[in-house]
Amino acid sequence: MNDFVNWKIGGEAGYGILSVGILFGKFCTRNGLYAFYSSEFPSLVRGGHNTVQLMAKKNPVLSQHSEINLLIALNKETIEKHLHELSPDAAIIYDSKEFDLKGIKLKKSLVLIDIPLTEIAEKHGKKIMRNTVALGASISLLELEFNELEGLIKEAFSGKKDALIPINIAAAKEGFNFIKNRNIKFNYKLKAQKKKNNIFINANDAFSFGAVKSGLKFVAEYPMTPSSSILSFMAANELNYDIVVKQTEDEIAAINMIIGGAFAGARSLTATSGGGFSLMVEGLGLAGMTETPIVVVESQRPGPSTGLPTMTEQGDLSFVLTASQGEFPRLIMAPGDVQEAFETGLYSFNYAEKYQLPVIVLLDKYVSEGNTTTKMFDSNKFKIERGKLLSKAPKNYLRYAFTKDGVSPRVLPGTLGTVYKANGDEHTEKGVSDEEEANRIEMMNKRMRKLEYLKKEIPEPKLYGDKNAKTTLICWGSTKGIALEAIEELKKHKIKANLLHYNFIFPFKEKTLLKLLKKSKKVLLVENNKTAQLGKLIAEETGIKIKNKFLKYTGRQFYPQEIVKKVRSLK
Amino acid sequence: MTKQKLECFHTKENPTWCPGCGNHLILSALKKALTKMDLDPTQVVVVSGIGCSSGLPHWIETYGFHSIHGRAVPVATGVKLVNHDLNVFVVSGDGDGYGIGLNHLIHAMRRNLDITYLGHDNQIYGLTLGQTSPTSERGAKTVSTPHGSIETPINPLALGLASGATFIARGYAGKTAHLADLIVKGTEHKGFALIDIFQPCVTLNKVNTFEFFNKRVYELTEHNPADFNNAFSKSFEWGEKIPIGLFYQTKRDTYSEDLPQLKETPLVKQKINNVDISSVLEKYK
């Protein structure tokens, strides 16, 4: 008997696939279990093939997994497409009144469960409620209690659609009972655990909570998958926290508005994906030149151009490292999971304001929309730090004064006793445009000096696992959880491996890396892109080229099992 | 309260515009208007983009933001949303505001933020030395249209009317007292004030000169600014007689007034410590 399940539901867009996945994840979380959600869907509002995968077990789940144990097929395509992902003893829940299994080669060991999903759904309401029936059936098959589901359905529909509550509960219950009365042999069971103070959340929301907690006041954003839920989160909560949220005419407006907002003194945020970030690039340089503290979230999806708009990739690191003409300091963060995304939200504005520079936060579809069970966020240690922000202007105030650390004291427009110009042209300490060589050198040095101090303040990449292991994985951003699960699984194959994960990418920290490279015999770079972009940065910063690379650019993140296989094949 | 003197707005640095450029006169009208309204220089922010006119913030002793080409409006929007106590001005040329930045201008007008927009309109690209502009007349010979422009020019006033601007006026650099008066009215107006300003370029535009405008412009006197339709037809009057003055004015809540978040105090003055996220986080359990 296995005490986990990797559950998958598939069907057309518009069938409520994504929402039932979230509901199941919350259900597991409320039962003291851990869940990890990942979805795949085409760029369509209706139609096309949608799936949600949810790994659930009693210990923390850090990534998606490849082998499916329970498949809910709302159409025939789901079985055809995902048959090869099933474990030999997997169960398939389907409705023979909707489609037959003719022409599909099914292993004898599979458990076929034929439920009249449509009939039950229509008996209580509409066909669209098949997802709820299937969820009821799933939890029954896993031998979990029904109770928590009732509460969740109530919460999901309360207020707006109260009439849907009883019919959905009834439909779920009938799906639940259908299985319960049949004594089906299934090798995967979940047992409710002691209640924990856990939440089920994705990185977009986690980052947003962190940003709000840190005193965010102004958001300007143009919607773009997979960053759009940051805009809707902020809009939904704007009156709770007195934040002004502006949907702009384009991404150019978005970044320039937050530059204006940050100049005027509010913690200001924008979020986008690679395409929108391309439009923001000139504004990014303006923030660099005027030393305006802004935070830009770039949730990556595969390019170039529109690329695979609803899929995932880590393809924009090289781009954001040098985006915009000229040279100016910037901080690039790439949180690896929802806890780190929350921390990034919390601290990014401190960094932006202390060093008066743009902060770029790299997420991707996999974490932006990948809900995970995690412990309740803790911000007790957090303190707002606004750096050299003065409430009164000193005598002979100079906005761009030369200082040891490159950071000049800042006053906000409206401050009595002085005035100044923020200037996108090269300028003097006062902010006056100036093209003299001597001033140019001083100003460039002053701005770039901030990087040296920032580099000292940010943490080294984190090393996970045995520090003396002979095999080392190196990755950044959202690949973290997958690599961590791979390390665990490698133990079963008697391979000791550790992981060096870059959460803060630039300015680049090399100390831990260099130490590690001396010890490890086998080093594998794992990146969700084509050209090993972190690898290129490592080579640029240290002169070291990492030979072994495991790269995936299919529009999907890795599975731990793929990494395990790759590590085992290393000579 | 001490009365502001005109000299308060003078900077140590001198403008680098060509001698005789219309921008000198617009700067002078703006300073006069600020003085007349008794505005404290520290409570004024002048935001500009790129182009000859966009150097202006450097030569007026207020807070300023010299941004990038076409983006003065979004920068100013951010400033105003974060601190609506400030008096925010946008200074933009015809290329900057009606060309590369036009998208932002249209949206700013429909939003009705309380911003005063000065569109320095010389119907030519100055800083890049004489290319055609969105307001160049059909047939205008420039370095990029040596055979004459074959495009119909943008009509900023008609565009303002169509986009929901609540204050639409046209001034002329050659009539600084009249222009200063328009700037005062536009600033005192609650909402987005679009002031298009004829600003002869003495170096590169040999057609739309001071002489050209002196002969043609006349001040609107009989016109009722509440009359939208008449304002629209007046905005197309061009040729021997060209009207200047207030074309249209109407009342509508400003963007900031419609935001409950800004009811009590500007964003920048709100406390940001001790934000409690715990109750919303409960929903994720």
C-alpha cells in the first residue's frame, strides 16, 4: 500500500479542471496533508486539452511528479494522451456513457472505474458539476472523510452563488458514495493527519502577500500570463490595504508609472512576463539612471515572441541581466518556492530603497501558478528599511551626491527647503544634465559602486544536502523543489548528492560555489532553458565552465525522476 | 502666507534653447502663472519626456523629472496617484506627446487625473534636426519628407474632446500673458487640462513662424466653453484665422477623487508599517 497519490484530471477548458484541482489541494491541506499542484492548458478560454496534476502525501511535496496513480478522464483524449504516464496499478475514473474505451490498449493491471459522472451531475444541477462528482469519488477512493469537502464547497460559492452550494455538495456526496459502496481495490490511500497551520498557495499570491506586508502602496500592471494573477490579487485587496492598483494601457506605461510613484515616495510594483518586460526595458534603464527604487516581477513563459504563452521556462535570465542600454546596477532575485516568493515580496522593496535601484524578480509559470501546501507565512523578523530616505532636506542638498557606498540621500518631491530634478540624462550631483568626462566617470562609478555593497548584503546561494557529497546539482529559481526531490530519490540509488540553489542571482555570489566545485567530482547544471543561462553567468563571473548540463525547453518543468536518471548516467 | 516672487522660479542654469525659440516664452508664461497662483516651488513637479521642450524642468526652480521619450505622462500619473497634494505639470513636445507618447495622453485624458499638460507644438522635430512631426501640415517639406508630407496632421484639441479631457485650450507662445492666464485656469481646473501651445521653431520650421501665427491667431471671446459641438468645430478652424483660448471645459470627478484609498490622505503620507495580512491569508487554509 502506498501512502501518497499523484492525481490527474483532464478535459476541455471550461470544464472546471483548474478550480477542482485547487479545491482538492485545499482539501488535502485541511486534512493535514501536503499537496503540490501543477497545471497544463492551452491559450484558450474554452476548448483545448486542460490538465491538473496534484501530488498529495503526508510529508511535504516539493515538486510535480511524473507517474500518475489516479486519472480522472472527463474525455477520451485524457486517457489517450496520458496513458503512458500511468503507474501499472493506476486507476482511471471515466464515464462510459460519455465515451467508450475502444481502440485504447489498457494494461490488465489498471483499475477501471466507470462512474456515470454526467448523470449524477445533471441529476443535481448541470453537466459542468462532473468535476465535483469526480472529486467526491477521488477522496472516497483514497479513503479520506467527506467533511472538509463540504466546508470547502460552502466557502467556494458563498456570497456570490449561494444556490450552487447544496447541489454541489449533493453531487460530490453521490460521487463519494458511489465508490464507497463498491469496495474497489486501489493501492494508494491517504490518511488524514493532525491539523497544521498550513496554507495552499502559489508564488504569485505568496509574493503579493510579502509585498503588501512590506508596505506596498502602488501597483501599475498590464495583464499578461502568467503574471496576471498579481494584478487581480492586488485589485481584490486594494481597499483592504489602501493600495492604488492601476491597470495601464501597456507595459511601457506600467513601468513608467511606478517610476513616478516611487519617485514620489511610495513602494511601487509592476509585474509582467517576458513580452511585457521587453516593452519595459527602456523604463528599467530610466529607473537605473534616476536611481529610483522599483520592483518588477517577470514571470517567465517560453519565448521567443508569444512562444508557448501558457507554459513554463527559465529562458529570460540572460535577458534581464543586461536588459536596457548602458550599464547600471540592478538586483535579480529568483525565488525557488512559495516560501521564498513570500520572503522576496517582503524584502525586495528594502533592497530597492536601500540601494535606490530596480529589483527584478524572476518567477515562471510553474511557480506562479503552482499551488503548494506550505507553513503559514511568518514575517515576525521583518523590518521595513527605507535606506537613506530623509524627511527633511539638509542644507545644500544634492540628490545625486557622491558617497562612499554610492547611495545618495533621497528626499521626496514636496519636501520643503529644496527642489531637484530626477534626470534620465547623465547629470551632476545636483541632477543637472552634464556631458563632461570627469563627471561622467564619477557618476558611473558612484552608481556601480552600489553593487559592491549590495553584493556584501545579499546571502550566498543555499547549499542543500550533504556538503561533502561528490555529486552536486546547481540550479536557480523554480527548479529548486524538483532538484531537492531528486536528491532524496538518489539516496535510494545509493548516490549522495547535494544542491546549490541560486535565489539571489545578481550581483553574483561565487564563494560557496567555488568551494563546492573543489569538492565535487560530478557537477550537473540543471536549467529549464536551451542555453544554460546560469551556466553562462557562472562562466562570466568565475571563468569556470560547467561541463555537464541538463537542459529542458519543452515548455514544461523537470520531473525529479528525469534528474535522477540524468545523474545516474553521468560518467 | 508669503507671496511667491517670480524670481523664486529662476534657476542658476540658463536654457539652452535657440535664441528666439518659442520655448523661452512658454517657460516665462509658466513661471508667471505659478507666481500668480502663489504656488510654493516645493509643491510643484514638472515632468517632461525628450525633445527641445523637455529640457524645461531644468530651468524652473521646482521639483522635476526629466524622463524618456514619450513617457512623461505615465511618470506624472505615478507622481499624482502617489501624492495628489502636489501640483503636477507635464511638459511635452508634439513629437513626444502626440507621436511616441500619444497612447498615454489619450488614456490620461479619459482618466481625468488632475494634471496640467503643456503641449509645446512646433510642428517639427527639433532636437533631431528637422524631421516631420505628427502635427506637421500636409505638404510640409522636412528632412524626412523632402517631397512634402502626405499625412494629415493630428488635431490635438479634437483628440482631447474625443478622449474625454475636461479642459481643452490652445495658447500661443507669442501671447505670453494670454498663455499664462490659460495655464492658471488649467491648473485651477480640477481634472486633466490639455493646453496645446503654438511654439514657433525659429531654426527648423520656416513656415509656421511667429509671423505666420501673429497674422492668424485670434482670441476666442464669443465662444461658450460648455458647448462641446461648437468646441469641436472650432478646433478644426485653420487657415487665415486660427483661434486660441479655452475651447472646452466640463466638470467630472478626477481619478483621485474616485479612489476611496485616497479619501483621507495621499498614499505617500499613509503609514506602511504594521500591515496585517493574516486575515486574508486565512482564506488560503
